[in-house]
Amino acid sequence: MPTSNNRRKFIGNSLKTMALLPLASPLLQSCASPADKEQSVPQGGKKLNILILGGTSFLGPHQIAYALGRGHKVSIFTRGKTKPSIYTDLFEQVESLVGDRADNLEALKDRKWDAVIDNSGRRVEWTAATAKLLKDNVDTYLYTSSTGVFYPYLTDSIKEDHPLVLEMPEVLEDEEMKMEYGYGIMKAKSEMAAKEHFGADRTIVVRPTYMVGPADKTDRFIHWPIRLSKGGEVLVPGKADDPIQIADVRDIAEWMIRLIEDKAVGTYNAAGPNAQTGILDFITEAKGAYEAENQLVLVDDYEFLKEQGIYYIVPWIMPEGNNWGSSRINNQHAIANGLTFRPLVDTMKDTHAWWYSEAVPAEKREAYENNPEGVLVREAEVLAAWKTRA
């Protein structure tokens, strides 16, 4: 991860990538869990016709793979510019509609689907326009939102009914806060736009936390599969019980399809893991995915980490100020309605396999792993400074 003492770059890159959202290699066919393979059709037996707005980036291909595996039909609506890097062979079974959510929805007119999944609603006007256009021809609208609707995260156990910030404060400390507020407000108001046109009785809102796994273009999480696979002394940032929350993108994608099958309308916080976990326990479990011998070194002094420019290595984000509760999202409602989590070691292994597959260009890997500002390169130096300080 980049280690600039200015978190603005991290926030900006993350928001841009999520906004474009948050593998056909045989290597990745093993990504499906055994349970998924055993149940290839929905329990009710009804095959659905599903429209995905977006569908070629991170979350979409996993939704498509799962939906097709359960016998559903899938259409996608994109600008036709982003090519999928995973499950590319499956896209031969997908109807591709081309347009632009900003000004060209012609391909969606006078068409009927059972459900629409809005992965690319990165402007309120886009969500409002598609929901208004589709409301008489589609049964269910699933809007892919974000736990960013709760920013700033000033409390713990943040549930679905926690108040949302819908207006930008008059005074902000810096551009970073403006971006975070802006993203959360956009997502919150987009949720409202979907419900306005489809009604609460036909709308599903899913609010993922950080999603990780194969095809993640943000590079937010890849530090850990790379680092833990190599062995040696590993820097673990923060206090041992600093909370972390992430979810495998496949768990979220597959659960979304099941929500549609069940018409389980409502709003859900899609955060994992199943129970509250601290960063040290998380890394201890994660390293079990590899044969390498890792010696974990907990660097638990926030001021030292700040001096070293380390404010985050996702899933760890320094729990201070407006981010104190960012990994304290309550996920019990989602779990009660069918959200499940595959073993962490599977996520680690599959993400590592994807990173070193043909799906990721060699120059991208080299740029990340050899970044002189990254923790991967600077780790030994930081640990040496830590030991001297201690």
C-alpha cells in the first residue's frame, strides 16, 4: 500500500474505482465454493431475467458467473469500453446493451426484466433516471450502495437505520473530507432515488464495506496476499484488537443474486467477517493460507505509524477521528437474511492466484510490488526503526 502521510490519494483512488463499479482463466474456476457448485439452481426453481447496470468490472463478473450457474439469464448495460478480465468466456452467454447513463438509455426502453442490479449508479441523477425508466417493466431494483453513507463514522455497531448525512457541512478541514462526504451523500441520495420510483416494497439496497478478492482493481488489499506468501518478519499495523471489516466480493455478489431470487426487499449492511475481529487475529488466520513461515511484528504505536506515513493497510485503517467506527458496522441483519462468508484462507489463496495470473498485466504487478513508497518495499526499514525506537 502507498504510505504517503496524506490519505487523500488513498481516498481519491478508492472512490474513483468504486464509482466505476467497487476472469476467464481456468485458474479461477476454483473460486466457487463447494456449496455453490452443489446448488446450481435457486430453491424456488424460477429462472430470472436479470439486468445489470455495469457488470464488466469487479463485482459484476462474479454476479454474472453465479447467476448463470443458477440458470438465470443476464443482460448488461455499459458504455462498451471496459472489457472484463475474468470469466470472459461467460460473457458469450450475456446480452450486451450499449449506452450511456449520462445521456443515452435507449437500449433499456420498452424492455422487461425480473430484476435490475445497479452497480454503476455513481450519480444520483443516473439512479433516478434508470429507476424512473424501468419501474413499470422491472419487478425489483437492487441498488449497490456503500457503508460510506454513514461517514463520518463516529460510533460503533452502526445499523441500517443509523442516520445518514445528506448534506455537505459548511466547513470542512480539507479536500479529503469533501470527497468522503461527497461519496457518502451521493450513495445515500441514490438509495432514496431508487426507493422513490420503485417503492420500498420493490427495492433492495446493499451497502458493502471494503470488498476484496479476484479482479479487485483498487490494490487496497493485495498487500497481504503478496506479503504473507513470502514469509519472514511481517509488519502488522495498529493495536491487536483494532477492528477490521472486509468481505470477499464473491460472497457479496452471490448473496445479491439470492436476495433477488427471494425478493428480500430492504436495506442491508454487507460487512464481514461473521464476528468482530481484530487486526492481529485477522493476519494470524490469513497467513495460514500459505506455507511460508511468517513472524508477525505488531507495531501498535499510532504516532510512530504516522511518522512512517502508514495510516492504512486495508483491512486495517487507523481507527481515529471520523474513521473511528469505519470497521464497526453492524452486519447482523444481513447475516440473518442469508449473507455468508467463505473461509479467509480461500480469499487469500484465490486473490494471490489471480494477482499472479494472466488477468493482471505484468507491468501492473511490477509497479505495485516495486513502488518505493509502498510498505512492501519499505517494510524492513520501518521495522528496523521500530525496533530501535522500542
